[in-house]
Amino acid sequence: MANAVKSGFGQRVLLATAIAGTLDISMAAIETARAGKPIGGMLRGLASGPFPPAIDWGLGGAVAGLLVHYAIMAVMAAVFLIARERIAIVKRHTIPAALVYGVILWLVMYGLVLPLRFGMPFPSPKPEAIAKQLFAHVVLVGLTFGLVARSGRSA
């Protein structure tokens, strides 16, 4: 791991987290606003995953939701970047692997995490919702991870 740090691994994780996290939360905020709902409520909903009372925390809950979002994104970015360093096929085919990783993230989030934590149905009964979810996970998150990973020096 010392070589990974020297090669800028931590910087790539932070960059991937910042870009993908901002793109993803921006899309969520836009979709929330388009639905006529408060963005603060969406952010408190994110925080309520690990902190159920956060739904009632006001601005503090919204800030906690933003922090939770970026923390989750950092873990997802680190997992992909570690996989790229350690798995030859991921390194050789970074962009296709990143797109597949985005689908895996979508499956985990919408097929496991949200149904278990919030009782949400999987898949969504609305094809438009599935398309937006996949776009966010595959393009905004997965592709971003792949592009950041590919732009960094090899370990």
C-alpha cells in the first residue's frame, strides 16, 4: 500500500470522490427539485440511512446527509481503484470495468441497501426511474471512477 500512496492513490480516491460525488448529488438535487420536494429533505433522508433520527435534524441533518453521501462515494471509489491496481483485467479494460462496476453499484444500492433499509421495491415499477438510476451509477459514478483511475500513474 505504501507504493499506492506514493503513486497518488489517495489523491485519485479524493478526486474520484469529489467529481463523482458532486455529479451524483447534483443530479439527485435536480431531480428532487423537479419533483417539487425540498433538497434538504433529500439530504436528511440520506443521513437517516445510518442515523435514523437525522430526518428531524434540520440543517444539521442535511449536512450529515451530504457527509454520508461523500463518505459512501469515497468507499466506492477506493474499492474500484484498489481493484484496478490488483486485478489485471480491470487495469487492461479500465473503462468497461468501470461501467460494469457502476451497474454493480446500482444493483447493490437498489437491490439490497434501499430495500433492506427503507423497504423500497426493486426494481422500480417505473422504467424512467430505472434509467435515471442507471445513468447516475454507470455514467456519473462508474465512468468517472474509470476516467480518474486511467488518468493516474500505475502503481
